[in-house]
Amino acid sequence: MVDAIVIPLLKIVILLNAVLVAVSYLVLLERKVIAFVQSRLGPMRVGPHGILQPIADAVKLMTKEDITPARADRWVFTAAPIMVMVPALIVFAVIPFGPEVELFGRSVPLYITDINIGLLYIVSVASLGVYGIILGGWASNSKYPLLSSLRASAQLISYEVAVTMTLVSMILMAGTLSMVGIVESQRDASLWFIFAQPVAFAIFFIGGLAETNRAPFDMPEAEQELTGGFHTEYSGMRFALFFLAEYANMIVISSVATTLFLGGYLRPFPGVEGLAFLDLIPAWSWFVLKTFVFLYVFLWIRATLPRYRYDQLMRLGWKVLIPIAIGNVVVTGVAKVLL
Amino acid sequence: MAEAIVFYGLAALILGFAVLVISTRNTVHSALYLVVNFLLVAMLYVMLGAEFLAAIQVLVYAGGIVVLYLFVVMLVNLKRPPETHQDPRRQTRLGLALASALLAELAAIIVYSATGESAPAATAAAAAGADIAGGNVEQIGMLLYTNYLIPFEVASMLLLVAMIGAIVLAKREL
Amino acid sequence: MPAGFSAADFYNILPELVLTGGALLVLIVDVLTARQQRGLLAWVTLGVLVATLLALLPFSDVNTVASRGLLAIDGFAFFFKLVFLLTALVTVLMSSSYIEVEGLRAGEYYFLILCATLGMMFMASGIDLITIFIGLETMAVAFYILAGFLKPNRRSNEAAVKYFLLGAFSLGLLLYGMSILYGLSGTTNVRELATVLASQERNALLIVGLVMVVAGIGFKIAAVPFHMWAPDVYEGAPTPVTAFLSVGSKAASFAMLLRLFMEGLPFLADMWQPMFWVLAVMSMTVGNLAALTQSNIKRMLAYSSIAHAGYLLIGVVANSSRGVTAMMIYLLLYVFMQLGAFAVVVMLRRQDVAGDELKDLSGLYFRYPTAAVAMLFFMLSLGGLPPTAGFMGKFWLFSAAIESGFIWLAVIGVLNSAVSLYYYIRVVVFMWMKEEALGSPIVASPSMAVALTVALAGAVVFGVYPRPLFELAQESAQSIGGVAAAVSALSF
């Protein structure tokens, strides 16, 4: 009873809260990082060094008026932010933050579940996120959001192909679809897969930037062209949901990348005995650390690179990344058979 | 027993949403109901222990095909209100009568044949997959790449044909 | 190589492999050649088809099951593959000039033709519901696109959309029926299906599955009342495609029908025989009566092909080896007559003439006597007048029906043939007795001449000397499951 229901429920509650807090502080982190790059200070007023800024933001968003535009499709308009947020959150169900640990005399795995189609589950659930974007733009009954949502979904679908292809080569490497299995196979191989699959990693990372609509692929939110993006007509908490979902998706991409390429919760150089003292640090903190490295790179890129043009983006996706990704699958397969 | 309740609940929902898909005037809503329908079917697969199929169902149908539907709907039928059918040749009543007759007939047959037991067939089908060890994914993979290699490969030609066809029909200047 | 596969499995599908490779080769050649040299593609396609034919020849005496019971490599499959390849060859021959006139993309066109042929070949040799269905789908998708290949032409667009919608719907029905059969038997293998279902108590659900499958196939062979799509699609599609569709698709669907019903469901014959009886009578009657009033040749030939589906179904109803043999003979003869007739229609298509109205044939005899004579022969053959191939085909079909005790069916068939003569002769009347139609002169390109010659030769030779054809068909029909026993009782 306790093992089957109470513990998973507790884990879900903790995880959801952790993710949401992480998301709101990611926003602060972004502002701080960009400010740092631009030699500014960023938010400083609320709390010491602006540390309470996310809470102020949340209060602001929650108390704002919630506007539904005239002649908008009410039903879809309300559902769209939810449809973006839910897939972004439920993906976390299969991400392993750490191995099984002893807690209060019980052996508790630090992930909600480990299913044998874990990676496929992530891909398929993540693919549902596009509905919120496309419908949010459509239901607003407004020109720019519609354009933006079409851009965003075209971008998502295009890059999903390349990213899924890289995942295929990762499955070939690991021989399993289970997320825990993938981490453990990196332990067995004494190798982070980023070193075995640098091409796949590069494509995955670029695709991840595009799938989360982050710079330099943030055409859907190009303020100069589209007055804001698919969520132009949204305000208050519904807008906040879109906003949070984008950051939650960044965390998803980062943690999947960590799991697939950086050995998940494994310490650096998992095969080197001499570094065994690193095991003293809890495994989950390795995971968090690696994920934050990724997130930092996301922000760094945003502060550094200019935006792509739309046709360049599509060309990069279809004519460069997808062929390379397919080639990578072929090479991996051949290597796997021969070695 | 619990399984039966879940099954019938899911089946009723699937049918309900299927009806909504065809009865809704608004094309976008219709597509959305279709998505829900696909998700529910995926749940049915999970119930049957076919997780791989469920994930693929969500990925391909809900996450891919219907998104493209929506795309087309939004690009093509942006502002026009849903057309009401005024074609005089539409034989709605006759169609309705025939459809209900067929439905009644099918229902009668199913009720009638439900008394007969056809369990051996189900066990035979289950046995066909059982001899391959491993999880769901491995089983499907083994079947596709051994027993069903030929249809699997022909399907790739089929997809190539469809792809080239789409290009031929859609490309403006040839 | 996957476990359990041997080199033999790949050898057995050698013709299909050659065809697949060839189809891809056509695509590559299309990309590599300059626009002006696209005529090369027709030659490549012909080469591929001939190579496939050569690869097929060693299998004339083979009778085996390949690919873990998914494919039957037997005489039946051999015969039908021969029919498909022949059809594709003649179609390609008559296409090249048409493609130029219409300004079509040759590479994709020939690729799709080859892929449709590939699908047909899998339909003929598939003895597993999955193989059969995938083959059918490959063929169907290729045809949906080919039907809409004349993009600026609204009729062609209409044809593609109609064919696609109704085709998808009918495939859905077929698949539903197949899934019921699978659900009841637990196997997708047609031969196992026969043994498993025969040993079970007859389930009412089986009838539902049967009806669905019959309806699905009915659409594909364009039997009344599932024929609605045929006239519009035949009229709108590019003429060579119509020719290929009316012959190839029909032959493949009949092959599938025979596999499914003769091999898979022979013990349900008492159920499907009456169904096909009704379909046959309705197809013949409706097809012929509707053809009487058509002024468009392609539409007329569409209705005539519906009627021919009816004649062919007589062979199914007969449910005997003689019936199967007769059907196979008729299908092969039908290739020559129907393709020949369409070849003449294709020839009428010139820069300034659409060429598919009956009046475009006016005075053809005075402008191009050879074509007119050939057309005369094809029309008489389709009508089934004695010295022609069509007569032999009908004779066998009707005699098969009589032998199995369906005398009324044969009578209705004969009456229908008489009715059909009216509209076939009308074509002849136009060619000989009307004023010459306007338009630029009719010329036959060399490949078209070859196509016409092949069709005419087939129709003439087999009309006069049908024995080798009969022997081939009889031998091939033996390999089809349940009816093998009756073969020895046959004599000609």
C-alpha cells in the first residue's frame, strides 16, 4: 500500500513543486545571466540581489486581469495553455534523477517510474505539446498569433524528426528504451555517450533549442515581426502557463540530454576507480548540476547569438540536420554490428 | 471485473468522441476530438499490454498526423464559416435509414454470436507472440524483422510512393 | 541476414527485387538526366520491366511458400505476374507520346507505374492478409496519384479525389472484414485461415467479415453496386493510366479475390457464391445498359469494364477449376483487348484534340485505316464476337458456369453480351460512316505502334489459336488451393 500508492504520490507532489520552483527561478536566472552578459545587474530590488523576484512575478501574473478576446474560440482559448503545460510536466515521470536510495529504511528510487518504453514515452508526450501552441494562436482569432503558431508548429514538427532520429542512434547505443537502462548502460560502458555520439549530441542540442523556441530559433516569438508570438492575446495566469511551459520544456530537454549524453546521475568518468571519492556526493546532485550546465548554455546562447531567418531555419532542419541524423543512425548501426 | 469496467468505459468514451468528430461543425474542434479519440485508443493499447503500440499511436497519429490536419485546416479554411450542406442530391434520410438498418443488423449479429464461444482464436493469437522473449518493443521488433520482413519492406516502398505522390501533386512548377 | 531467413527467401522474390531496384533506378535516372533527355526514362522503364519478366521466367514451374509463409510462389502467382508485367509494358509503350503532349513529369510517372506493378505482384503472390493488404495499398496509392497526374485538369483532380476517398473507404471496409477474420481465426495466413475456420463452428460474425471483404473487393473490381467511382475516375485520369487501371488493378484485385475466397474461405462457398452471383448479374446488366448512352469513349469503356467485371465474376461463382481457368484466360485476353482499345484512344490525343469523345473517332478509317481496323478488332473482341479472343474467353466463362450448374447466369451473360454489341458497334459506325473529324493529323509514334501491334497480335492469335494460353492457365489454376482436385476432369 505504502510502496504502491503513498510513496509515488509523495514523489509526484515533490517533483511537481520542485519543477515549478525551478522553472520560476530559471526565469530569474535568465534575467541575471543576460544582465551579466550585458554588464547590467538585472533584478535587484525584491529581496537580496532580487532573489524573491519570481514570487513578485507570480503575484503580479495571478492578480492581472484575465482577458479573453472578443470572438475568440473560448473553449479552445482556455484549453490551449493547459495543453502546453501538461505534456511539459508529465514528461518528468520517467526522468531518473538518481538511482535507488535508502530513505527512512525504505529503498526508494529517485524517479517516479521506469517503463520499458521510457524514451518513446518522452518523445510521444512531448509531441503533444505542439497542440497548445497551434491552438492558442488559432483560438485568439488574431492575425499575428496565428502566423506565430503556424511558424512554431512547423518548426517543432521539422526539428522533431531530426531529434527523434538522434534518439534512434542513442537507442542503438544503449540497447534499451528505458531511461534508467540508458544511464546504467553508460555505467557499464564506462563512457558518457556524448563521447561516443558527438554528432547525435550536436543535433539533439540544436534541435532542442529549436523545439523549445529558444534563441537563435525564436522566430515564433520574434517581437519585432509578430508583436509577441502565439500568446500575444493571452494575459494573466494563462499567459503565465505558456511562459512556464516554455521554461519547463527547457528543463525537460536539458534533463533528457543529461540522461542520454552526460550519464545522467553518474559521476564523471564512471569507469575510473581513482575518482571513486566523487561517489560521496549524492548521485542526484550530479544530475542537477549537469542539467544546470545545459540550462546555462541555453541562456548563454540567447544572450550571444542573433536570430535565424525562417527559411534558413527550415533549410537547416530539413537539409542539414535530418540527413546528418539519418547518416548517424546508419553509421551507428553498422558500427554496432561490426564491433 | 475492474478490467472490464475500464474497458467498457474507455470504449464508450472512444465511441462518444468518434461521434463528436463527425458531428461537430467546427473543423478544428473536430480535429481536437480526434486527438482525444487517439489518446483514448492509446490507453486501450496500454490496457492490452501493448505499450509500444500506445506510444507509437500517440507519437504518429496524435503528435504528427492530426497536427498536419490542423495545419491544413488553418491554412485553407481560415475565415469561411462551416458550410451547410445544401446539395439537393444528398439523400440524408435514405442514408440514415440504411445506416441504422446496418447498425441494427450488426448489433443483432454481435448479440447473437456473443453466446457462441470463440476463445480458442484469442488464445491462438496470443500464443503467436508469446514464443518471443523480451519486452513489448523487442517482440514487435523481432516480428517485424523476421516473420513480417516482406510486408515491412514493402511498406517502405508504399511510403516512398506516398511521399513522391505528395510532392508531385503539391509542387507548383514541375 | 535475420535469423531464419535463407538465400532462397530472397531468390524467390527476385522479380519483385528487380522491380523495386528498377523503380528506384528510374528515380535516380530522372534526377541525373537533363530535361530534354527524359525520353530515356521510357527506355529505362521498359528495360526494368523486361528484366523483371526475365527474372520471373524461372518461376514458371516453382510451387513453394516463401518468406515464412507470407508469399506463395506458385503457378497462379506466376500467371498473374505475367499479366501485370505485360500490362505495364504495353502501358509504358503507349505512354511516351502522351506524356509529351500533356507535358507530364516522366520520372515520377514511370516510377509510380512500376510501384503499382510491384503492389500487384505482392497481391498475386501474397497468401497472408498482411502481405495482400500492403500490396493492395501500394498499388492503390500509386493509382490515386496517377489518376490526378494531369494537375491543371479539373476532371483529373476530381478523379484523384474521388478515387482516393472511395478507395480509402473501401480499403477500410476490407481491412475491417480482414480483422474480423483474424479475430475469429487467430491467424492472418490465408491457408491456415481455411483450416482453422473450417474446424470451427460457423459464427455469425464470420458473415459480417465476409460481407465486408466482398464489399471492399467489390470496390476494387468496380462491381455494381460498388462501381460509382469508376466512370468519373476513368474519364478524368490520364488515358494510359485509365488503361492500366482498368486492366492491371482489376486483374490484381481478382487475383486477391481468388486467393482469399478459393484458398482462404472455400468452405463458405455456399455463402459467397450467392453474393457474387448477385454482383455478377448486376454488374453485367448495369454496366452494359449504362454504356449504351455514353458519348465519351473513356466513360463508355469504364462502363464496359464494369460489365466485364461482371463476366469475370461468373468464374468466381462457378467455384470450380474450370471457372478459375476461364477467369485467368479472360483476364489475359482482356489485357490485349482493353489496352488495345485504350491505345487507340491515346493515339487520338493530339496537341489540339482531347480525343476522348466518340465523335473524335469519326472517319478514323479514312485518316488512319490501320488504327481503325485495329479498333474494330478490339471492339468486336470486347463484344465477344466469334472469331476473336473475346469470344473464346466468354465461351469458357459461360461454359464454366453451366458446368457448375449456373445456367441462368450463363444465359444472362449471353444476353448481356448481345446488348453490349450495340455500343461496341457504334464505335465502328463512327469510324467508318461519319464525316472526318477536324484536328491535326494522327500519327503513331514507334512505341505506340509496338503497343498496338502487341495488343492486336494477342487479341488475334489467342482468338485463333488459344491452346497454349489455355494450357498455361489450366496449369496455373491448379496451384490455387481448394479446386485442384477437379482439374483432371477437364477437357478441351
